[in-house]
Amino acid sequence: MVSIEVRLFSNQRLLSLDELADIVAAKVAERLRPEIKPAPQPVQRETRTPLLVSVKDASQLSGLGRSTIWNLIKQQRLQPVRIGGRTLITAESLHRLLHDKTQRRDKR
């Protein structure tokens, strides 16, 4: 049960029933109003560059076709890593290949 203290006299005058009802309603609403909590802050996640990428991801990241990626692996211009049945490419070798290509193009 909620106890509400109401003064029957305001400024030395008697309150009407309507005024008393308004005061009671305001006090009840004040008690029932949920506490406003600040919105939770979004979790800051570190963005890390992956060490290895799949042939499909290397193709999408570089804009090269999958067969071109496979040819670059065979030419030893990309460094593959086999884990289980998957062939992954080191992100470093992909960055190095693309960086070298852009550097050569810029020098022309």
C-alpha cells in the first residue's frame, strides 16, 4: 500500500475536492512513474585486421577473380596457409601484393 501525505489546507484555505483529487493523482503518478534510466552506451569493439583470409574473401577484397588468386598462389606471390581442408591467404601477403601493384602504377 502506498501512503500519500496530503495537506488539506493550502495557504490557509480549504481545498475543494477537485483540487484534492488533482493533488492525489499527481502524487500517485509521481510514485508510479518509472525511473528514467540513461540508454546503454554501445559497446566499443576493436576492429582488427584478420591474419588470414579465405580465397573468396581475398577475391572480394582485392577485386580479383578467384582463379587469379589461385594463380598468384601458384606463382608464390601470395602466401597460402593450409588448415584442415581450407586454403587461407595471409592478409600481409595480400596487402603487400596490392601495395606493390599500386606503387608501380603510381611511378608510371
